[in-house]
Amino acid sequence: MIQTSLEAGLAQLQALANYIDQGSANATFIFYSDEKPASLAVVGDEAAKLVVLTLPKPCFKKLNLDNIELHQTDAGTVTQAGIAIWARLFNGEGKAVADFEVGTDIALANPNLVIGSTLMMNSLILRPSI
């Protein structure tokens, strides 16, 4: 893996935010209740899909000293009850961008999602891996 400076890592994250906004639709996070796939090439299991959260366009909110901040998502309605294990981020073209583990990469107040309830992410902070 290539080690970059903090400045280069922040520039990469800003470029990633631009990539997330590409396409005619808005970027989305989809939360799943099954095991996170080994790679982005593996399609998420529709039967394990819990909720879809949509990012506004543009999604980039702010550059901080050691991270970038994205705008909060909308409030998505949980369509299936279950424990959120992982989430996949899709850009506005519907292309998979990254997978996140709940509890490690994404903190939810309560990952046990109830059907019909709503979920939103108020704070989305991305840090460079330096």
C-alpha cells in the first residue's frame, strides 16, 4: 500500500466525493444484515437489505484539518427488520464505491433496525489512511 501525506490523502478524499456525486441520481448507502462480501465485485444480497439512505448532491460539506465531512443523509425507512452488519456506498451512477462495517467503520446508535422505523446518518466523516 502506498503511504501518502495527510494533504495528499485529503485531496484523494475530495476527489472521491466528486466521484460519489457522478451520475444523474444521488449517491446512496445501503445497509445489510448478512456478512460483508469479500469484495465490491460481489453483489449485496437483496434479501438482507434493510434500508437505503440517500446523500444530497453535492455530498461534500467541509474540509477539516484531518478529514472531510459529507452532508447528512436523508431519513430512510427501514424495509426489513434486522441487525445492520455492513453498508455499501454507491455513487450517482449506481456503481459500488466502498463497503463499511457497522461498529468499525460506521457507528450507529442502535444497529438493531425495526421495520417501519427511520434511519439517517447525521455525521459522515472520512479520514485518509496515512
